[in-house]
Amino acid sequence: MSRNLFVSVVPTLFPQNTALQVASAQCALVCFLVALPLCRPYKANADLLLQCAQLLTVWILISSGSLIEHGDLGAETRESVETLSLVVLISTLLLLAAECLAAMVVERARVRPAPAVPSS
């Protein structure tokens, strides 16, 4: 939670809608994205994967939003960036849903009693 708070608060220290605000948010995200695999704060690799995917998704969305807002893009390039952003967001949501379903299946298999073996 403190990581997400840090990533959210740091950009607010700078004037709104400036390149410095975007750069500080991206810098914080990249720092955490590099630190997560090095520190390995999660027991399960799936949790680490989901957190890295979340940070990478937020970084891509901030970068593409900044590019769309401040970049001198043609109509086709702008549409491509918007499409890429949407694909990244949907991919992350699908990854999250798949991981939740896999966790539910594993939990159900763990909770179910083993079938009784008939005695001879």
C-alpha cells in the first residue's frame, strides 16, 4: 500500500500537468518495477508477476497518455497509441482474471477431500 501511495503522492508535489510531474511518476514506477524482482517481497511468483504487470501497465498508460496529450502525433499514430494502451490494459485485466481463476481452482482442489479408496 505504501508503494502505491508513494507512486500517487510523488507527482502531486510538482505543478499539475507538467512534464516534471509525469517524469516523477514514471521514475517512481520504474524504480519499483526494478526493485520488485530484486527484493522479491512476495512468497508466490504469481503475486510478483501480477505486481510487475500492474506497475508496467500504469507506466505504459501514463507514458501513452502523456504522448497523446503533449506529443505532436498524426491521426494514425495517435490511434495506434490509443489502441496499444487499450490492448495493454485489457491484457493486464485478463492476466488478473486468469490468475484469480487459477487460484480458485487450486483452492478448491486443496479443500476437497480425496476420494475414498475402496478397501480390498
